[in-house]
Amino acid sequence: MLSVDTKRPAGPAGRITRVETLALGTAWRDFGYVRLHTDQGLTGVGEITHPYRVAETCALTEAMGRRHLIGADPFDVEEIWLRMYQGDFLRGGDIGGIVVSGVDQALHDLMGKALGVPVYRLTGGATRDRVRVYANGWYTGEREPEVFAAKAKATVAKGYTGLKVDPFGAGLHELDRVELRRSLALVEAVREAVGPDVDLYIEGHARFAMATARRLVHELAPYDIGWFEEPLPWTHIERYAELRALAPFPISGGEHFHNRYEYKPLFATDAVDIVQPDLSMAGGFTELRKIAAQADAHGMTVAPHNSNSPLCTTASVHACLGLTNLTVLETFDGLLEPYVFDAVKGALPIEDGHIALPERPGLGIELADEVFAEHPPTHRFWNMFAEGWEKRNRT
């Protein structure tokens, strides 16, 4: 079970012969990808982006590929997932979790291409005709109410019916009185700008102490928000349920967990109302469906996290189509340079705040090597605990 078995007949995709990684630099962050090749001439792609450590995820992907993927049948997804996790002695964590996630995406891409069907046909089919998405990253720039209001209006004019914003400045644990008033003024300005029919999600980035989070739950109540995301550090997961009991709106989170095992305390403590696994961090298609099923069993819905490239957005759409307890999908696609879409050819476009049913086999995406050559990694780092983090190194 924990080694490649080349004696069994291979499926229609053949066997994996090569594991390749690529990295693309942007003004925000570097995007990482894995591309698997088979002896049947097929290639499958997946995203292995880490906010700061793409070089490390690429290196581990190639090393794990040599150990666990060469000679494997892409259709043996459950066995390959176990082999990479258990066989490589992963003990959770971001880099290994991202590698397993991206490889799993690439395996599903190969299977879809071999069978001539979109990936969502392999992961539960479609329970809806399109996937609703919300915009994030639209508020980069100066933290002034009029600036946020204008940008929120412009984003909604593109067809989005949901926006997420982190209104809080630099800091950890607490907000002083001036910062608290400024943050709430930003939320108020956005709500007034977009009106009552647009969902407004507030990001906490897991950085507040309980007393501050409790104060914010009270202060945010008038703005009819869709959820308050990760208000507490996950080192305090046992206090999430306490905060939920006080909140008149949903509490969400879960992007920092990388498989069903890491999610166990979240479910055991009923920490959130809305679970936010990331397809490129939580174990890929194979694991996301299991996490969503556990969420359903706990009366929770799923709003996948997606702060990655349009490849992950497209792959996440395939995953979301089969989720019966889906709320909405996150996107940063509006933040990105046009060449990013040239690099991941075939990424699904956002139209009127939704992404339509995919039609092409697999994920429908091919990587354009020449674009990667023109835009090498930048190794950027934005520190959300430093003044001006919200500008994301753009000014």
C-alpha cells in the first residue's frame, strides 16, 4: 500500500513519468504549480502556492515526486494521498499540506483528460449551474473611508454580490481606540456604499485576543455582516465557541488547516458556523470533500478559501459544484495582472459575480512556459503586522 505498485494494470492515463514545478512572479506574491507527465502523453496541473515559501513547496514537490509519484497510476488517488502523507511521515503543516493538495489537483486533471470529462464529473457532479464568488483584494491602498467606499462601489458594479475586507490596521491582540474607530468607519463606509443587498464579510486574520474579538463582535453588529472570519488565533481554538455564542452573525474559519486530521479540533469544539478549507492547502479534491461532509454533519456550511491564482479558482469551482452545503467561493482574480491569466491558459472567467459550469476535460488549464520565463519569482513578502500591509507592496 505505501509503495508504488507497477504490477497492477494502469488506467487510461498511464503511469506518471515526470514531476515538474514552475513559479510565477507577480506584484502581490509568487504563484507555484506542479505539472505531472504520463507515458500516455498527458499532463496534469495543480497549484502549490504558499504565500511566502513557493521555493520550498516546489522543492518538496519534486522530492516527493521521486519518492511517491514516478510509476504511479494517477487514478489511484486515495492510495497516492496516503502514500504522500503517511509514507513521507508528514505531520501536518503548510508546506507538506500544500504539496499534497497541488498533486491531488494534478491527478484529477489527468483523470479528467484521460476520460474526456471535466473534473467535477469525478467529484460528485454538479448540484448547481454556476458558482457564486465574492471579491477580495479590492481594497488595497489608503485606509480612508471615502477610498474604501469608492472601491467597493466599483467592485460591485462588476457584478459581485459579496465583498470581503480586512478593515483593521497593523497590530496583534489589541486595537487602540483610534484604530478601533478608524476600522469601524471603514466598515460603515463600505456598507453605506454598497447598500443592504451585498454580502459584506469581515476578515480578522486570526490576530485578536479574546477581549478585543468580543468587543468587535458587539461593534460590528449594526453592519449586518455575512461573517466574521478568524477573529481569534487558532492557538485559542477552544474559545471560538464562546465567541460564537455572543455573535449575532456567523463566525468562519479553517483556512490554516491542511487535512481532516488537523480539522478534528475545529469540529470537536464546534468552533465555527462556516468552514473555509482551501483546495490548495487542505488536501486537494480528495480531502476537501471529506472535510465538507464533516461540516455538513455538524450543521456547518462551506465557503472555500482561495487567495491563490486563477488556476486554484478554476479548480475550486470544480470542487464547489458537487458540494451540497456550499455558501460562496472566494476570489482574488480581480487583483492580478493580465499576464497571470496568460500563464494559466483556460482559467474560467468571472461573469456577473459567478463562474459558469466548466466544459473542457480535466481542469481545462494548460501552463504557458514562455510567460513563466518572462515573469520569474519576486520573493515578495507583505507583513500584515506592519504599517501599510494592506497595500500589499504595490506602492
